[in-house]
Amino acid sequence: MSDSDDMPSFASLRRGAGRRPARPKSPQPEQALSLFDTLPAFDDAPNEMAEPQQEQAVSAADIIAEQSRSLNTTIRIARPEPLPVASTPQAEARVWTVGDLVREVRGLVERSYGQITVDGEISNWRPAASGHCYFTLKDGNAQLSVVMFRRQASLLRFRPKDGDAVRLHGQVSVYESRGQMQLIAETMEEVGQGALLAAVQRLKERLRREGVFDRERPLPAFPKCIGVVTSLQGAALRDIVKVCRRRHAAVNLLIYPAAVQGPRCAEEVIAGVEWFSAHPQLADVLIVARGGGSWEDLHGFDDEGVARAIAACAIPVIAGIGHATDTTITDAAADVCAPTPSAAAELVTAAQYRIEERVERLRSRVFRAGNYEILRARQRFSRLSAESALRRLRDALGRREQRLDELSFRAESAAARTLRSREERLARLTSRLQRQDVALRLAEDKRRLERLQVRLQSVGSTATMRRNQQVERCVSRLEALSPLRVLERGYALVYGPDGKLLRSTANVVAYDTIVARLADGSVRARVTSKE
């Protein structure tokens, strides 16, 4: 079949006929035997603990044969014709309101179940400020909203958290506001799994503090051999083989069989990891894988010995335990954690697959682009008819009329907004003008002028009085310091012949003329002698 024949058209896609049957892969050229090709069939290997869904032990040859058969299988879906329905007169059905229907269902649920006891795991624990507690009770298949009111929550003997396994006793009801079924819990008790989960969390925290989870080595881009520690009877091995054959057919797989659940799980997984660590030349990377299961099934991978063996392994380790929602201590200890075994195989073959995928994607893009251009050309030719032209013209006129109506609405709205704005401004100006009355302002200014005049007079008289008092004080101080006051008490100032004040008898000699200044005048005298 050519690529052009294989590409579905737009019309076939609309009719649902674009689904193509799976094409068989082109035969691979013959290659030398690899480790995977010569893998012995571990039919007689002991494995006491089987997977949750027991399967018959298969060998590597059986797995390869199964993959080959699946590649050549075409899946067809039979659609049975609808059965004829006899036409019967329909009785008039009751029309419910939403509230009436929810209340009816609520009453039916409460009468049918009443008080029940439920086991499950806590998720999304949300205590409210009011004291009520809201959370979800779930298991592997379903979940149920739960509310525990403040009075019952205050009687709890432990502090619940996400992941705890509990047993609830209460009443099933329907929350009318959301139309959601919920359990109104009255009591809550811990069960065994919750205690185990707490122990696992404590162990995980201790290993994290010791640095067991700090190793993150890069994966080899093009591994020649991939080591796998898993069960030979599990679906995880088949998924890894399928992915590796599809994405990197030349890679070798070296498998170490180990129990992946039960009491021997941790011991055998540790032995497998240590074997690959002791023979690093045989494998470039190691995958520790197991399919999905319950928490108890995966509990063997929460073992401290497994985590320390992975941390001490000489080659990079990828953990693919369970599904995407399952988390174990092994996931934290590995260099890379994959959500599933298939994802682990995809990670280790990513580089090789990206090259092939890019080539295939480019080829597909070129092919699709050619078909798209051909389809566009056909559509352009089909639009050249007269009916199509008239329809396009009518559509264009309709769009123009719609645009005109829209502009008219916008113009009317703008005019209304402008008029409303002018009216509001006029009202504000009128109010301001009324507040600015001339007579009132003149009376206010007159009262203010009178107040200022009174203050001016008061300030002037106060300043004049203060200055007079200051002058009087200065005159009194000057008079007290005046030498004339001293002369009035009988003292005199004596000046020598040179007109200077005499302060000592050494400044005059006999027969010098001196002047004595008294309070009411001066006298002139002659010195006859000095004593």
C-alpha cells in the first residue's frame, strides 16, 4: 500500500472511515544473536509470590512470539444493528425541579443505608476554621466525600492526615448544594495500614536525612545492554520487552528474576541489584520494575535494604514501580523515577527513539503538507461556482450591515454618554455658583477686616508699651553706672598737667598744675608737695 492510498481524506474522516488497520512492521534485517536473543527461559525458576493477577509463567521466546503476533493482528469492531422499538403511547412524565429531585434522592439514600461503616484511605484532608473537617475517603477503585463536624472531630484520639488508613462510622447522605453524595462521619479509627504507612514515612525521612536519596546520575544515551530486576511472570517484563523492541530493537536485555511481592520480595530484589552492581560490565543501566497493585503488594519496595542497595549500585538505576500514583522508597532512592515500567523502558531508549521518531515525523509532515495543498486546491476550484459566489456576496453584505448596525449602536451610546456627562458637569457648576454668593462673601470679608483691625491695634499698643519699658530700664541702668553719681557722694576726678586722669602720685611733681572735677564743677590747683 502506498502512502497516498493510506492517507484518509477529510470526507472520510467526517464519516468516521479514516481509521486505518495496523500495518505489520517491515522485516528487520538479520543480526547477530544478542543477550536478549539467547536469554534462557526461566520456567523452572522459583517464584513463590505471584502477581495480584496470577499468570502462567512464560519464557523470553514466548514473549517475543506474542509481540510478533500482536504486530500482525488487525482489530475490527463489530457494530450491531439497532433493534426495532415498538411505538407505545408515552404517559405524561413528572417534571422535577433540581431541588425536589436532589431532596428525593437524599431521602432515598438515607432510608436505604442509614448508619454504615467504611474502610479507606484519607486524601485531601482539609480542617476548616469552624472546627469541621472535610476530606475524601478512597480506595483503588472509588472515592467518597466525607465531612466530620466539630463536635465529633474534637473527640478524635489522633491527628489524621493524608495517607492514613481509617475506619469511619456514620450516615450516608447527599449534600444538596452540590448534589454530591457524602458520608457524615461520627467516629474515626486507625487501622493497621495507617500505622505501617506512618512507619514507612518515618523510614523515608530518616533515609533522606542520611543522604540516601541525593544521588542523581545521568542515564546513558545509547545503552548496549539494559539490566532488569523483576518477575518473569509479571506484566511489567512484557511491557518492557514490547517498548524496547518497538523503540530500540538492537538493545540487549539481561534479566535477573526476583519476587516482586511477598516476604521474599526485598531479599531477592536486593540480591539482583547487588549482582548487577558487582558486574557493571554486563549492563549500562538497571531497571527495577513491577506492575501496579495495592499498597500491600508494593510494600516490599519500601524496604530499607532495597533503598541502600540501589543507592550503592555501581550503575544508574531506574525505578518503575506500579502506576503513576504509586510512590515507594525505591522510587526516591533510584537515580530516575518512572511512573510505570513502560515509562522506564521509554526513558532508557529515549535518545534512540527520538532520532527515529524525528525522521518519521518529518516524513509524515511532508506527506501531510502535500495532501493539504492538494485539498486546498480542490477547495479553491469548488468555490468558483456561481452559487458559491452569490453566497459569498450575501455573506459579505450581511457582515457590512451588521458592522453598520454595530457602529450605529456605538454612536448612540457615545452621544448618550456625552450628554449625560455635560448634564452632570452643569449640575456641579450650578452648585458651585450657588455657594459663591457676593453678599455673603462681602459680609465675611468685612468681619474679617474688623478682626484684623482689632488685632492690629492690640499689637501696636502692646509693642509701644514694651519699648517704653525697655527704654526706662536702660536709662536706670545708665544712671546707676554714671560717674556723676559717684561725684555727688563727695568724690572728685583729678586730671594731671597732660589732661589725663591721675591714678598715682608718681605721675606729678611739685608745682604741677592739676584740675579736680567735682559734682557741680571743676577747680584748678598747684601741687606744693607729695607725701
